[in-house]
Amino acid sequence: MSTEFPVVFALYPHVTQLDFTAPFEVFARLPGARCSLASVDGGRLPLGGMVFDGVLRLGDIGQCGLLCVPGGFGTVAALSDTRYLGELHRLALTARYVTSVCTGSLLLAAAGLLTGRRAACHWAWRESLSAFGAIPDPSRVVRDSNVITGGGVTAGIDMALTVMAEIAGADHAQVVQLALEYAPAPPFDSGRPERARPEILAMAKKRLDAARAERDGAVRTAAARLAAQSPAAPR
């Protein structure tokens, strides 16, 4: 690989910051890594009580070695942002690796990048991948060709270490894992729907269902738009 390896985190308003800051900590330790945060408009970006400044414009980035798309509650609005989806499609064509965390895989799918491919996603959104012709996979990290997707939020670390092992070798990835002291030992075994107690799962679903109608509507609209595009049409 070249001496410089550009990594682009394609952001949007109200993205979940841990979805990209966690893999950022890993990817920044790749040999030759040059990590950039970018959005459609650049500048200041609000992220649920936090503000990131000095964000680059996606349109000013010509290519990248690795593209990472995070998820978050801003996914609903991003699904209708054709400028953002178009930038994802353009940059993905230049990337050696295309990655996502959480609902970021829905944005890759809406950009026409996951048709016929397996992908991971946050458990509450996973089945929505089917609307775009993608194949939902419940695994924490899923690889299909050069596309590597992670499940919800914290799976971004696992995804990033998986990619790092391929790029820089398993030993390098394990050294980074040790340096970050990534040794998950959660106080509760409720991080997956199949492990959580039924009453905990019901409460989580109730909270998430508050946004279900808006979310599902955005998915249907984006899927219809993608289906209407001809193969030659820009995305």
C-alpha cells in the first residue's frame, strides 16, 4: 500500500458520534493513515449535544482508501439527502474498503452500494436493508467483497479491528487492541435482542418505535428513488 492511506468518515447532522469516533481511534493507528471528517457542507456539524468544527466538504475529497459511514438518528434525514448519497456513491468507487457502523449500512444501501450484498446493521433497523435489495445479516461484523459493515454502535470497534488486521496484519491489530485496552466486560448481558430479558427488549423497542413511522417512511421513499434510477443515472 502507499505511504499515505486516506480514511474518510462521511458524516451528516445528528450522526451518533461513537459510531465514528470509536473506529477513528482504530483507523488512526493504521500505517500511513490520514483520517478526515467530512460532510456535504463542511464547517460546523451538530452531533446530539456536541459540535464538531473544521469538518471538510465531501465534494472537495477526490478519493479515499477507506470510506466509513456511521449511523445515528440523523439517518432518517440523510436517507433523503441526494447530495450526501451521491457523494457516498462517488467515493465508494475510489475506495479500497467501504465500511459502515450501525445504520450507516442503510445509507450505503440507499446509495446503491449494497444491492445483492450481505450487510450488518443495528438490530432495530436491520430488516430495512431488504428494501434496497441488500441481505440483512445478524452478525456483528459482515464482509461481502470490499464492503465491511458493523452492527450497532460499539460494533464499530470490531469492524475497524477486522479491517486493520487485513491491511496491516493480525499482530498489528492485536497490538492496537491491547493499547486501547479493548476487552469488553459489560455489567449486563443485554447487548443483543436475543440475550436481553423480554421485558428489557420490550422497553427498548417501545423507545425506538417512537421513530418507526418516520424511519420506515424514509426507507420506502429512498428505496423507491433508488429503484427508479437507471444504471447510467448518477447517484
